[in-house]
Amino acid sequence: MAKSAEAEVEKMKLLEERIKAPSIWGRVACGIRFEDLQDKRYEDAVRLLKKHYLPEELTYRSVKIAEDQEGTDEFVHNVRIWMKDKMSIAAVKEGVDKLVGVMIMRIQEKHAYSRTFSRVKLTHNPLYSSVMTFYNAIEKPVNIFEKLGVRKYFKVYILALKKRYRHRGIAKEMLKSAFGLAASANVPAIAGIFTTGRSQQIATEIGFEKFNEIYYIRYLIDDQIVFWDTGLGNYGAALMGYRIPDVEEQLEMYAQHSSRFNIQPLEDDEET
């Protein structure tokens, strides 16, 4: 009788683990899988971004934000908010189950569009603010909803990989893996700012369209170039978007079986 009860408990534990298991959105032959970024990996994601993204991503590197504790803290604060939406993807090394990359995304809705760009951006650190102001200058002239003919889309905030996993086609496959997540959420488009020539090339190969671009050499504040450490072949940052074929929006917002796809109001203390 006791053995039967123990077996039942074990079955329930296994079922619970299966329910909690992340959805897998893709794999690449080098042993990387793309899955939901779950709460248990949030701290690993923050560590990865502080070590492999802030010191190396073109815009943040140029303003040396990794050397500024306040700027880093503000960036991390916003990353934690973005991850709460549970719309992000983790790149995980199979076998060892190690996080090697993240793509952080949120759903953007048309009815919040005017509010998003009319309010004051509550950024405080001058280095972080300089990057956010630049991104806003790229995004503001473009109505993505009209360009792509949608009422909502996934905004890619960050796509980051550890250095040893770059230049192996993983970033491209990771971006493509978001299509499955988008389809499951009835989100028909993806857009984001791509800051390097290579990332823009990858997006173009997938089918993304360029809507606006600001050249680094032409972006001046007080007659000074802000982003000078841009590297070879990186001339500007571009807003790019993609309408995913065969993904249709629901005409009405129906209740989902999971809270995962219930869109939360944007919090006022972060950059959108």
C-alpha cells in the first residue's frame, strides 16, 4: 500500500515537472536548443548580459556603460522588468544545460503606441539615457503597426550570445526560433533595432525589412559623435521588422488557458 502511494506521488512529481518544462522553439546541430527563458535562469541571464553584452554591444560599449555601476544597475533593472513578461528565449547548451545566450522580447500593442512615445522616458543615468535617446530617435518616426499591418508585434530588446558561440549561425537560428513562439501567442510580427552590419544582414536574410536607420557618424549631441567605437562595417543602427507569414491575429482578445499570453500594462519606470 505504501509502495503504491509512493509510486503515485512520484508520478505526480513527474507530471508537475513536465507541466513546468519550457517549450522548445528550435535546435541547431552544434548542440544548442532554444527554449522559454524561465525564472530559474533569470540570474544567469543577468550575469551573461553584464559579462558578454554590455562590454561588447556596439552602443553600450561606445559609452562604456559596463564601467559605470549606476548605468549598469539601471540597465539590469529594466532587463528584470522585460523578462517578467515571459516572452523571451534562452539559448541552452544541451548535455550540460548551460545558458549561452538570450533573446529578450516583449509584446507591443497598437493601443499603447501613442502613450509610449508621448510620455517622458524615466531614465536617470546619463550613459544609459544616451543609448535610450538614440534608440528612441530611430523608432519614433516609424509606426511599426502601420508598416507591418498588425495590431501587435514582438519587440526584440536584446539578442546576446557568449563570445565563443558567435559567428556560427546561432544568432540567425535564434531569431528564427521566435517565429514559433509568436505563432503560439498569435503575434504576427517581430521588430527590433539592429546595431551592427552583421546583425542587419542576418535579419535581411530572414526577411526583415529596414524601416529607418541613423548613421553613427551623423548622430551628434553638442556637436560630438556619441558612438565612436563602432568597428569595421558598422555604419548605423536600423529599425527592422518582419511580418510572419501564416500567423493571424485574433479579432478579439480571448482568455488564454495560460497567463503567459495575457499582456501586462507597460510599467512606467522602464524604457519601451
